[in-house]
Amino acid sequence: MKISTILYSSLIILTSCNNLSKIDEKEVETINLSELSNLKVTSKLLSDFASDFEYFRPEAKPGSYFNMMGISYIGPEFVILWEKRTSQLFAFQRDGKFIGKLGNRGPGPNDYLSFRDVFILSIIREIHVPDFKRNRILRYGFDLNFIGEVKMNPFPATMHLYQNKYYLCAYRDDDLKNNGGNDLIVRDPVTLKELKVLRKREDPASFQNADIDNVNNCWFLEKHDTLFYARLISGKINIYEISDDKLKPAYTVIFPTDDNVNPNIMTSFLNQIMFFQDYLLVGIQKNNRTYSGYYDLKTKELYNFQIINDLDKGLDFIPMGSCADYGYYSDDLKLHYFNEFWLSKQTNSAYNNLKSKFPDRENWLKNTIPKSLEDNPWIMIIY
């Protein structure tokens, strides 16, 4: 996935931009998004972020054709996609060849009702599907055969592979009230037995009375080989770097307040947060509009980029998630989007004068797309 799950955030009081705040009594950098909705969109070339790329083309055949495609996992062993209408998971080889269905979506004892992530554990050659509505993890072999399940109660709000051999589990505020405030727990990947408490919350007064159903208030973020933990506490998101089994405060993210009192307008919420190269990418939806902010971790400046694809002059690139092998992937790209995009650029002199970094691949793309209109959507992966 990463799946584009909507992540609600609390409204908070505005503070000054890029000042210092305290997390656990340590000074950290504050990222204030108050100006995000007013930022002018500026162009940036994709070659500024990547030196190479590929298209993942999921094989379209009976049983593997997507009307609405979601992305769960992209790695060297597998690509796991899902059909958004049915929530059925499918497995593909890295070259796009269809392998088969991953389990079954349904109410049966070996079926999953809902999932957020899919985990590939190469060290034990297993694929895990957390079925959070029934407090369990379903285990499958690399042959896609069902192995069994492991029950967990309470079930983590979010999980992540830790050091490529453990699970790191974070919990909802409601659950923290009953487990002594144990926020981050390292667990065995097969038995889910608790191995170590990595973080214990000592601020019970900040535990929310209730979390919104099926919506997290904590996330794991990757920046190359470094893992971060982000937690919504007291109306702001605190981001910690995980290093040597310890949490080091890194950033505090401040969101814009709502300036309307219309009860018919949805309050602001977070719909994306990820590291993208040297930026922290944060997406919010406010007043029924979506805004994306790229915070430069070096210059401490906030931008709203349109990333122009000068690699092969295909569709503009919008980062949607990180691959297990450190690349970044786009959303699913329906093939008619390409033709519509090129048609819209016919009289655009800036686009026509843009030099492609890979002219041979540009020619290949423009020759291939018209012949591929019955394919599944593609995914662009940059490195």
C-alpha cells in the first residue's frame, strides 16, 4: 500500500513557522502548514528527484483485470495489488506476471474482511495480511497457500516490519488506557509474542476518549533505511526517528486551523504523509480541496510542486508511496490518461521544448500506449 487511507487530524492553534517546540523535553523542528493553502504551485523536474525509472505493468488476464486498482506493496519479491470494489488482493511477480489471488475477501474463517497493509517477510518466506476488524493476522506462504492465523487483542492501530525481522506495533489511544500506556511494542513475526516495549506513554491525560473508527492517529514513515514513528498527540503530529531501539524526537507538524463555521463543510484532515527524497510530503484536505506540501528538510522551506516528467515526457509524477527497495511509486495510471495528457500538451510550447532524459523510452511509451488500451493501469516507479 501503501493504501491511501484517509487519516483524520485534530484542529489546532496556529503557531509561528519553523520555530522550536518540545517533545519529551527536547527541542525539535516545527513544520507549520498554515500557508499551505495559499502556496503558489511551482514546477520541478522529475530528474531532480530521480535518475532512473520503470513502469510496472500488471498482467491483464481472466481473474487479474482491475476496474479500480489499489496498491498494497511493491518490492523485489512481489507486487500486491487489490481491486477497490471488492477489496480482493492479488499477487504479481516483479516483472508483472500474474501469480494468483492472495486469500479471499469474505466472512469465512480463512477470509479477510478488511486490511490496511500487506507485509512480505522474506526471512521466513511468508506474506501476512492483518485483518484488523477481526483482530488477527492471516499468514500465507510465498506459494500463496494459507498457513494459519495469529490472534491479537488489542490489535495494533498500525504495524511495520522492524529491522526486516520483527514487527513494530503501535496502538490506539483507547487501547493505551488498558495496557499501561505501552505505545510501541516489538513483536515476534510468527507468534506475535511481545519481545520489548520500545515506547511507553506517560501522559494519560492526553489519551483521547475515543479514536474515529478505522482511522489511525499514528503512522510509520520510511526515509531510505531510516524508520520514523509519527503520533498525533494533543492536537499535533510528533515525528520520532527510531534508532538503536530508541525514539529520538525529530519534527512536529502543525496543521492549519479551519476558518469556517459552516457545519456542512468537512473539517480539515490529513490524507497523506511520507518522506520523499529530501522532503516531507504532507497532504491535507480542507474545504473540500486537496493541498500537497513538500517541506524541504535542508532549506526548511515549504513548497507545492507540480513534478514535470522529463524522464520520458509521460504523465506528471505524483508520489504515492515507497517501495521496499527504496524507490517511489505513483498512483495507478489508467492508460487513457496518457493520450489525454499528450492531447492537452499539443499547443504547450514549454512542454514541447522540454528535453526528455530518455528519448528512446519516450518513443517506446508513445508507440506502446495506443496498443495497450485494454491493459490494467500501470504504475511508475522512480529511483
